[in-house]
Amino acid sequence: MSEKSKLISRWRGTFTKGTDFDSWGQLVEAVDEYRMVSRQLHKEAASSTSPFTDDQKKNLSKIATCLELRSRALQSPHSVDGFTLEQLKRVEPVFTTLARQGAYEFPVSVPSTPLRPPPLLESGQINDLDVDDEEDEDDERLAMSASGGSSCEPFTTSTSIKTTTIQSSATSTYRSGNLLPRIPHEPKMTLVTLRVEKLGLKSASSHIDPYITISVKDVSGVDLTPIQETPVAVRKEDLYIHFDADIELQKPLEKLPKGTAIFFEFKHYKPKKKFTSTKCFAFMELDEIKSGGCVIEL
């Protein structure tokens, strides 16, 4: 394999790793991968000893710009016109053309002025996405229950004494959620209601306006149903944030393809940075959907 082919293979591998993280909701990891390969592509495009032609270098810069656009979109979750994951995935075939001579029409529109990622951070600094202490991870749990067409008792683990009523921050937008109603019943089809009861975190009391985003994705990360958001949590009890929210899946269980997963993203408002951040996520596969309570690791 030539040096040129090795470079293309390495860049494409990092690109795919980033889009995988992006599909799974691991936003911090996705931005890390995107900006790593973006810097490499910008460096190669500016090199006077590069094995790539001028036309190929232009495409390297365009790919890098798309990666930076997606990174910025992930750091601005409320933006409605940000660069989407679907747009970025359309860029991946360009890597194949880099091994061939001749011009290639770029599949998406990009700014004429290349966008560059921010300089590498010093050790200990973080970007605007939510990066929390690792000590929290071992104690993160999402308690929930599921029912297929009939109600069941919600999952509970303990009774807490210390209770805090959650109030919306004066500088954030209070969220009432966008949970959807139950879909009409079809013969021989199973309708699923997921009840998200509570989430356990060591730092539960410190989170402002916490809520959970629920999405149903196929193996390629494509949303199969509308994304739903719970209202802001109803209360905090010691290490737990309580939601007590019922989510109605918008497709019968039998119509979800093999490999489908349901993702739960825990989000909260960060007043110092004035945006909503994703702290952690969990997911469950179709074979894990059963009546009764369960606990999912975050």
C-alpha cells in the first residue's frame, strides 16, 4: 500500500469512528475524532510536498470544513440550521476519489473560506461539550419500566428522605417536553410504553433543568421515529433525579428492524456557558424490552 493510500485509509477510519460516535450520541468523542482528522487534512492540504494534486487538496480542505461545521453544530444543540450528521455522511465517499486523478464534484455545499478547528487545548482544559469527572460514571444508573400494551408497576429501588423540588433557572428556557401520545393500535402488533422513572448520579443535585431525550435509531444511526424529550425532572432525592415520564414508542415493536436501539440522552443547562449540554447516555436493544422494571448503565 502506497503512503497516499495509507493516509486516505487512516483519515477515513477516523472519520467513520467520529460518525459512529455521533450516531450513538457520544458527542464529546465525536468532536474529538472530527477535529483530529480535520487538523490532519488541513495540514496535508497546506503541504508543499504532499502527494495529492491541487484539486484533491481542495477536497481535503472541504472535508475538513465539513468536519468543523459538524463539530460546531454539536456544540450548539439549539441551532436549527447546523450541519447535520446526514450531510456529513454524504461526504465520506470523497475519500475514495482521493486515490484517483481528475476533478470530483463535492456532494455538499461548503463555505468558500475553509473553517479550521480551534488550536489544541492544554492538558486539563476542556471544550464546550460536557466532560465530567470519571468518578461519577460508576454510580450512573437509569431506572425505568416497560409495558407492551398494558400498564405495569414502575421500577423502584429505594426510598429517599432528602427531597429537592426542581425550579427552572432564570437564565434558561423551561422545558415542558414534547412527549407524543400513544399511536393507534393495529391487529397483532405490540405497542410499547417506556416509563423513565429516575436517574442516579453522585452529582444529582447540581444539575439545572435536567431532562432526557429519547430517540429510536437503526444500525446506521438513522432516526426511525420522531425524537421525544421529557419535561424537566419533577424532583431530586439525594443521588436521584426523578422524571416519572411515560414515552410512547411511535412504531409497533414488530415494525422496528433488527439492530434497532433506543437511546436515552441525559441533558442539563449550564448557565456559565449558556447552553444545554449532554452529560451521558444509555441505550437498550429490542431484545431488552420486556414488561417490568430494569436498570440501564449510563
